[in-house]
Amino acid sequence: MSQAKFIPTSDSDKVVWLNNFTTKMSLYATPLGVTTAELTALQKDNAYFSYLISMMEVYRQNLLNLAGYKNMLKRAVGQQHIGALPALPTLPAAPPAVSEGVFDRVSKLVARIKASLNYSDNIGSDLGVISPTETIDVTTMQPEIKINLEVGKPHLKWKKGYSDAIDLYGDHNDGQGFVFIGRFTRNEYLDITPLATGKVFDEWSYKAIYVIADVQVGLYSKVTSVDVKKM
């Protein structure tokens, strides 16, 4: 299941986010239709995930300490002394284990509470479940063309991204330079242009630019070339 955009990327940020969501959810559970059993399950997920990430950080720091001890054991550092071997950490008892998919479950819960008649943007903001607004700078958009040969013919592919289409240009090494091939709303094109008479081998080049609302935007792609031969 893909991660919801409001859930942070790093594990440390996930701990903070999930703890806030769990704590605040107890305030909104009743009006949003979240049952006591669901709230308890959420609290267990939060406790176990937080414990695991904390445990990993404790051991990570301990490993760094051991690595420093090992390095000093190999080679003296000034007047420093290594002292006793670093002790392994003693961790508090683990909370009850939960099944896999903590953030799958919380994503489904969020989707459900957002459908509640009592949900509002203020509640969503407090719970941290409003996705950040994504701003696209159309002036810097630039296609990337990838080419594979299929039965000797160039098969071009690209990602449309936020565009409506691309305008594609091709140079078939015939002295005409780049010529407009077409505007494509799909994300691929198979060039079946025949080789010029008498040629069995040639190099063709392509470039493209994004189109939004029938207007070219952004930057032209880098020129991409491919060797073509007669089959």
C-alpha cells in the first residue's frame, strides 16, 4: 500500500507524527466514529513502533561507541585511554507486539474519518492528516526521453508528469534539422520512418517539450540520439 502524503518519510519523524495522531485521536474519536477498540489498537501500534525506533537508536549509538573503542584499541589517540569495554544497554520492557502494517492501518483509518460528516480541516490540521500543498514550477519542467530499438525502429518513452502532452521533434539526419513530429497525450512513440534511400545505417535525434492547456511550457529535453540500421 502506498504511503499517504501526510505521513513523514523518515522513521524518526513518523514516531512524532504517529504519537501526535494517537494522542489527539482520543479527543476526536467519538464525533468521528472511531470505536474504543480501534483507539486501543492505534495506541498499541503507536507504543510498539515508538519502542522499536527508540531501541534502534539506542543500539546505533552503542555501536558508534564500540566502534570508537575499537579504533582506540588499534591505535592510541593522544593521552586518551579507552577504559572499560562499553556495556551493552539495558532496555525497558517492550510493549505488546502488534502485527505488520502499522501505517497501512492508520492510513485506512484516516481515509475513513475524513469521510465523516463531523470531520473538518481544523481537525485534520490538528491530527496532522492534511497533505502538504505541492507547488509545481512549470518554467523548469523538462521531459526526459528514453529510447529502445524495436525491430530496428526507435521506440521513445517519457513521463507526462503534470503535463497534458508533449511536443516531439525529430532530426532524421536528412538535412532538414529538427522537424515537428506531433503532439502526444500518451507517453510513447514508435518511429517507423524509413531510412533514406541508399542508407543502411544512420543516427537520428529527438527532443521534446511539455504542453499544458495547449501551451508549451518549461524547457526542451536534452537531445537524445539513437543509431538506426536497416533491417
